[in-house]
Amino acid sequence: MRPHRSLLAFAAAALLLLAGRAHAAAPIATPIQSVGVEPQPRFDRLHDYDEVVRILRDFHAAYPKWTRLESIGKSIEGRDLWLLTIQNPETGAAELSKPAMWIDGNTHANEVQGTEACLYIIDFVLKNYGKLPQVTELLDRAVLYVLPVLNADGRAHWFKGPSDANTPRTVMYPVDDDRDGLVDEDGPDDLDGDGIITQMRKKVPLGEGNFRLDPRDPRLMVPVQPGELGDYVLLGTEGIDNDGDGKVNEDGPGYVDPNRTWGYFWEPAYVQSGSGPYPLAIPETRSVALWAEAHPNIAAMQSFHNNGRLIVRGPQAKADPPYPLQDVKVYDLLGKEGENLLPGYKYIVTWKDLYTVHGGGTDHFYGVLGAIAFTNELYDPPADFDKDGKITDQELIKFNDLLTLGRQFVNWHPYNHPQYGPIEIGGYRQDSQRIPEGWMLEEEMHRNAAFVLFQAHHLPHLSIGETLVRKAGPHLWRLEVPVLNDRAIPSMTGMALQNKLHRPDLVTVTGGRVVASGLIDDPWLDKIDLQEHRPERLLVPGVDGASTRKLFFLVEGDGEVTVKYDSLKGGKLEKKVALKETSGK
């Protein structure tokens, strides 16, 4: 393989090309005409599970030829996992013959705005086909698989409440967390009946507490320092001792973490909490894994989580095998450009820069399916009043007071607790801290959509170049066939090659008898790696990003032959080649 140009230089050229095309005066294709009323979802608020289903149905009804809506499985509580497929029906109905990208959101129940990011992508591409060249080119040649809600039960419970910013988080798989023979019997309780789970605090005699009121704002608590006396204790999340074991909130709903149950380097619960009894034990991740396995054209994957403003790639655990260097170059190109598209986001490696994950979703898509995979951790506590890069409680409460006019924070109010006696309940609402306000939401959705579409633009894009034909004898011809990938993502990742995750690209020549075939290592020194068996079916270890792979065929025949290139992740193409001398070498 001979590099066509460096990935970084290639990316810069591609961006300039796209920028130039964006100024085209007229659309390059006819915009998609919706059937009936065009959906108009709002992106200044969140949508509960039922609303998401309605929006997906509306999109499918409006664009029936361009979309397919299907349930790929059921959640633990029986809710459908709805997947919307988007592709141009005019550029070939053979969906699996096109490169594809998988996009999902709401893996964790409380990380809800990933769903809105998915809906924004659906809305943007369908409404901008024929108007924006990059969107048009993408839908003309590729497929998008979008699953807005992976954790359907969790989303339903989070919206219905009671909930807080962190609970519920998992799927509704019952677990006996406190090992008392009962499951999920002692979780948070909405004690004051306001539909929100906040926090509990209690005033105690001076010297018995480990907190005190912040003198600048009594809504806030500060831990006591050596030599200080405290008169408050924080009691944790709102709730009571439901099962009479002397503990509060120790056995809440779940705990099987859907981002710890995938197949790649899964570890049991004694290594990592939340992993479930065995890999893919829960129907949510099992349904996705089985569906994706049947769609080997998936070459890229994006999952939306929150929070932290991070663009995250694997390996997710230090013990995982390191990524092949050729794949790291692709990840770096996409991830570093993502930092520019998403100001304030940082491109990181999971285990090294965040924490260890076993059985995570992105590692599964990359390590089992051979797809370039990212997780974006959306949003971060607002830094509008930050002065030194360290966001304080005082700055957050100022954001609440001045920019949300008090919407986020529930003021402390008294409650007579059955175990703790007189306490106070208050704190931040569940739709704050990890989730932007509605007026901040749409910009973040657009920027994340732009990052996803940048990745999708770099799905493998293969073409067969001008074939060099030379006469090798009576009715015998030597063909040198260049196959170019002018995007960054390879048609076979290094991980796929290294672990034989799927078949290689397959090249056939019809119309003549193939005597020999192979890969051209050096066209000038005539070095060819010949395939020993079945030369009529040349197996090619993919075409790297921004590279050309040159193929050799020795063909017996006359007239013309047809070269067919079949790549699971790069699509299918063919070209007719006349068996007559061409100039040059």
C-alpha cells in the first residue's frame, strides 16, 4: 500500500474543499419533499419516551421512502427500542452495500439529552438534503442508523419521577444490592411530594456536624476545617428506610449498568459493579449487539452520554490490547478536529484520562465489529461566572439566580422525617447540573451533530482509478488496478485485520480467466504479493484512509473485463476495463 497523502494534510484539504462547496449558488439535488406535514420538533427542551416515539413516527410518515422505522427489541419492561434508518432510495436499495454509521443516545437513564442530539441529527439531514452539499453527498452514498433511546425504561422512569440528576441511571434489571433477599425495595423517595428528588440536611448541636452553612449564602454547605465546629450533617438523597434495616436508599432500582454489559472485555460484578450476570444479559444491549452484527456495513459509531464535555475513545481499560497505530491516527484526526467543532470539549482516552470501563459500548463496536467508535460526554456545569477554571458552588448558585431566575434550585424547606426527625429538604432539580437549560440546548445539539456528520463524511469512500493494462502474451493481459479511499476511515480497521473480525475486501474480475492476482507492494520495482489460491477471488486487507491500494491481475481473454470491488464497510463498486494497451506505468 502506498499512502496517497498524510491524513492531516488530507483532512485540511477536505475541509477547504467542503468550505468552498458550501458557497454553491444552487442545490446539487432536489430537496426531499415530505409527505404531509413536515415534523417540527423543538430543541429547546427535552422529550419523554412517548414523545420521542411520536417524533420518530412523524419523521417516518413524512419521509417514508428515505427512512425505515423498526423496533429492534424490547426493554426489560417491554418498551420498544426504536431505530430509524436513513438512506437515499434513489442511489441503490441495497442498504448493506453502503458504508454506515451507528448513532445512539440515552444509554444511562439520567443522561437524557443524548436523545435530543440524535433527533437533531435526524431533523438536520432530512431537511438539508439538496440544500447543503455535504449532507447531500453523505445521504447519496451512506446509511445512518439512529437509535435515540437505548435505555427506554430508564428514560420513562426518569421523566415520570421521582428522580434526580443521577437517579435512575441503570436499566430496570432488579438487583439485591444490600443482599437481604429483596430487590429494589429501598430507593429514593419523594418525601415532600413535589415530583423531584433533592437532598436532605439536618441541623445538629454545634460540634456534632461536619458541615456548616456558607456565610455567603445559607443555601450552600461548606465542610468544616480543622479547628472549626459544624452544626449540620448532610443525609444524602431524599428518602427513608423502607425496609427497616437501619439504612436509607441502599437498594434502589437496578443496578445493571447498560454501559458495562457489552461483550468486549466484559468483567463480572466483583471486578466492576453493574456488569450483570454475563455479557449482554440485558435485552437492551443484546438487541443492539445482535442487530449490529447483522449489519457489517457499520464503519463508525457515535454514542451520546453526559457529562464532562469530552470526546472519548478507547481503550476503556488499561488491560485491553492497545489500538493499532493506523487506527490511532484516524481517531486522532477525528477527535482533534472535534475539539475545534465543540469548544470546551477535550479529546481523551477512557482508561488513561477518565476511568476504567469493562464491557463498554464503544469498545464493543470497535473491538467486535471493527468500527471507529466515539462516546461524547455532553455538557458540564455552567462556567458563566467562573474566574479561575474551577467552578464553585457559589458560581453555580449565581447561575441559578441570575440566568435561570431560580428555576434550578429548590429552596430548603422543613420536613419531619420518620427516622431523622426534623430535617430540611432542598437542592438542585433533576434537569440541571448535567443538562443545559433549554436556551443553551440547541447550540450544543448542533455542534455535536456537526461532529457526527464530520465523522460520517469520513466513512470509507472507494473508487477504482485508471487501470494500467499491458499485453503479457497472446490473449494475456496484465492489469494494475488502483483503488482509492479519499476519506479518513479505512475500509478495514487495524483492529479488524489484527483480530480477523470480518472478511477482507473481495475483488473479482469477470469476462476473462484470471490466471494470477495479488497486491502490488512496489509498482516501480515490480514487487507483487501474489495470492496462492483462487486468484479469481482476490482478498484485500482493506484500503487505509487517504490511501491507494494497487491490485494486480493476470487475465486471459479479449475485449473487456469487469472489475468488482466488494467491501463490507466501504461499499460495492465496479468498473469495465478494455483489454488493450494503455500508456504509462
